Amino acid sequence: MSNEILITRWLNTFPELAELEPEAQGELLGATQFNRLRQGDIAYRQGQVCHNYVMCIEGQTRIFKTSESGREIMLYQVGPGETCVLTTSCLIAGNPFPAESTAQADVLLAALPSTVFHRLMVTSPKFRHYVLGNYGDLLSSLIMLVDEVAFASLDLRLARRLLAEAGSDGVVSKTHQQLALDLGSVREVISRYLSEWERMGWVRSARGSIVVLDKPALARYGAGEEEEPLRAGARH
Amino acid sequence: MSNEILITRWLNTFPELAELEPEAQGELLGATQFNRLRQGDIAYRQGQVCHNYVMCIEGQTRIFKTSESGREIMLYQVGPGETCVLTTSCLIAGNPFPAESTAQADVLLAALPSTVFHRLMVTSPKFRHYVLGNYGDLLSSLIMLVDEVAFASLDLRLARRLLAEAGSDGVVSKTHQQLALDLGSVREVISRYLSEWERMGWVRSARGSIVVLDKPALARYGAGEEEEPLRAGARH
DNA sequence: TTCACAACGTGACCTAAGTCACATACCGCT
DNA sequence: AGCGGTATGTGACTTAGGTCACGTTGTGAA
């Protein structure tokens, strides 16, 4: 793909960057490199040093932590028009990357080298404002995550996750195993809840994907245990 | 206390701010207000809007989330020489404060109004650098927290927390209830582990405080379950 | 001193969710 | 059609840790 087309797509995906001060914009355009990742590629390993400010134009990456026992928990995802904020934080503070990142689908990204990033942070108020704005959002979402993991039961979290991943057609293209890894749990437990909900008519699961049939019911359930599904050995 | 003395103490606690560009420093000094909180006072409520950049000169505040059932989990603490980074993030992004903050001890703080904060962020590279330097640490610590809550068992987390809170004399001035709230658990469970460890000679608990007697043992335990304590009904 | 109250100790019990060990079922190849 | 690999279904079991319901003890104010 020609460079002009890439630049156009990039700036369309990041309209804020098209609004920068002219000199800042020039510097940004001159220094940014485009890059591709294949599905499954590792974008960053735990402990790696970050050298670029990374903007995702297309595809999606998944940032997660792994436990010694091989379980994982997803911290957040980066989709088109989003930046990998954790990378930013590492750039600013000079820390190594404290998690791991992989491509969930083929990814097209724009990468701005560290030196230019730092110069723009100094010279361009708009660039700075954009970067810091993203930063706050990640903080909030991590705090929400802590809250969820500490206090919400797995079934509620699963219900919410299904709704978050479902397209307008209700399809969630993930295996039970992948959902388990996102939530920091194990496959069997996820399968249990899903088959329970399948019996209730809320979802239907196929091989490699789940279809959400009754979003409102699932949402009510995910919001606060309103309608008790009849468990295997439930009373009354 | 006279204003000069306050200013001196403040700048001693935040040496980086004493090194600002002269005009920036003047603006900072002119706009900063000092404030006190008593132990137990609420510094920020969930959802509140932040109007100040807050620097802690003395005392300590505790930032935490509360669940509907009244359990809590501590996100981080702010001590002398530290700033409340979450506040900063809210200032920059204009978000409401996504958690709650209380004073764990009487607090003396310096507060810089939002307008001046934003102006200094633009005009003073040194100030900006200082603010952003603090920024990265909070993200890393939140990610560590997610990791812990998702994967570490409560006994390990408690062991680590005791070591983190213990002074050089090994004293942790918290009640079982407070430790439970920090960790997102309940008092009975904390008491169980503590009395177990007291039987092992690792700690001694008094009313309102715990003394860590054997830091190395507790550290080994907290690091990874090396020496199994003999549980009530444990085999062999 | 006594009384209220906060902190702690403790046993009995319950439940979410992880572990183990399978049995299927489906999908793409040859 | 048959086969290996991946995805799913399911039961039996275990366990960390939360809940309940107490009893005990220290402590500071009246």
C-alpha cells in the first residue's frame, strides 16, 4: 500500500492528530513508521523496553498479565483509533513494559519513535493533551477492573464480557478457553455457565463462537443477579 | 503555623518544585494553598470533580474502592512527598474521581488550583516533567494490584502487606479490620491467618497493632508458599 | 468501678470456583 | 472413510475463603 494512502487512513482514524499545530504535524508525519502484525504475534513481552508511541489503525491487540500457573487476565484491548497507553506510560517513565501484548487479529499500526514523541510532548500542547487524555481513560478502566476482580463474581463478569464482545448480531467470536483467559478463570467453569445460560435460552454456543440471543436478560443478570437461574440443585 | 514555615516545609518535601524556573516558581508559590485533614476525613468522594493538584506534605491518605456489600479494596496510598496521581489524572482529563480517598492520619497538604496547574503544565517544562514522572508509577502499581487480586491467594497477599506496612521495628499499626479492608476481605479471615502465624511465632498481635517477629519467614511465605504452616486438620 | 464499645478469637457452616478425568463432537486432511 | 487435533460437555471432588453467631478481652469515659 502506498505511503500516502497509509497516512490518509492513519489520520482518518486519529482525527485529533490531524488537528495538531502545523510544525508538530510535520514532525509527526516525518517520523512515523507503519508496521504490521499478524494475528497471534507478540507485540510486547513483559519486561521489554518501549521505544515507540504506538497507534492502532486496524485490528486489535490484547494486553494481559500471566500468572505462574498459566492463567491470564486481560487488562484492556486496543482497537482502531486507540493507542497502547501502557506503552506511553513506559515511554514517559522509562519503565519496562509490565505486561504482555499480542495481536488478536492482523494489525496495522503507526509507530512514533521515542525521541520524537518526547519532543512533541514538549513542543505541542495539542499532542500532549491528546496523549494525556488517553492516559486518564486507561487509569479509570484499570480501576474498574480492580473493582470487578475484587468484588464481582465470575458469572456476572462473564455476562458483562459477553455483552461487551458481542457485535450487533450478538456473535462473540471466541472460544470458551479464550473467554476464560480474558477473565482469569478456566475453561470448565466458563463452559458450565454458558451451558446453564444455553438452557435458559440466553445464548447459543457453537464451535469457536457464542451467540447472545437475549441481551436484555443477560444484561439484567450481569447487572445484579436479578433473575436467579435455576441451578442444578437449587431449592424452591 | 506561619506561611513561610509552611512553604519551607513544603519545598523541602518536594525538592523538585524548588528547582523550577523562577517565573513558574513564583506562580506556584503565589497560588498554592495549604490545607489540613484530620484522621478519618474524606479527601475525595467517588464521582467528585477535582479542582486542585494535591501534594501531600505530611500524613497519609488511602485511596480505595468500595463494593455494594461494604467491602473495600485499597488502590494505593499517598505519603509525604507524593502527589495524588489519580487526582492529577482527573484534573487533566476532566474526569470525576473514580474512587474514594480518606486521611489515614492527620494530613497537611498543598493544593494548586486547576487553572494555575494547567498554565504551569504549558509554560514550565520542569513542572511538566515532574508531574508526568509521577504518572507512570501509578499505572504500574495498579497493574500489579490486578495481578495480585486475580492470582494471589489471600494469605500471600496478607503476608506481603504486613511486610510492606511494618516499620523497621516490625510494628504494623492497623487493626485486623483495617487490614481486611485494605485487602478486600473480611476480619474473621484475617484473624484466622494471623493467629495461625502467631502460633508459628512469625507475628504477635496486640490490640490495634501487629508486630512482625520473623520477617524472613514471612517473606519466604509471601513469596511462594515455601514452608507450609500446619493447618488445623492438615495431613502428614 | 462499671459500662459501653471496639477489637479480637473461634467454631460451624456454606458456596463459588478451581481441579481432575473423562467422554464426545466437530473440523480439516489425506 | 478414517484420523488427529481442537473445542466442548459433564460429573465428582476439593478447597479457599466468606458468613453467622457467638464469646472474650481490653480501654476509655462517666
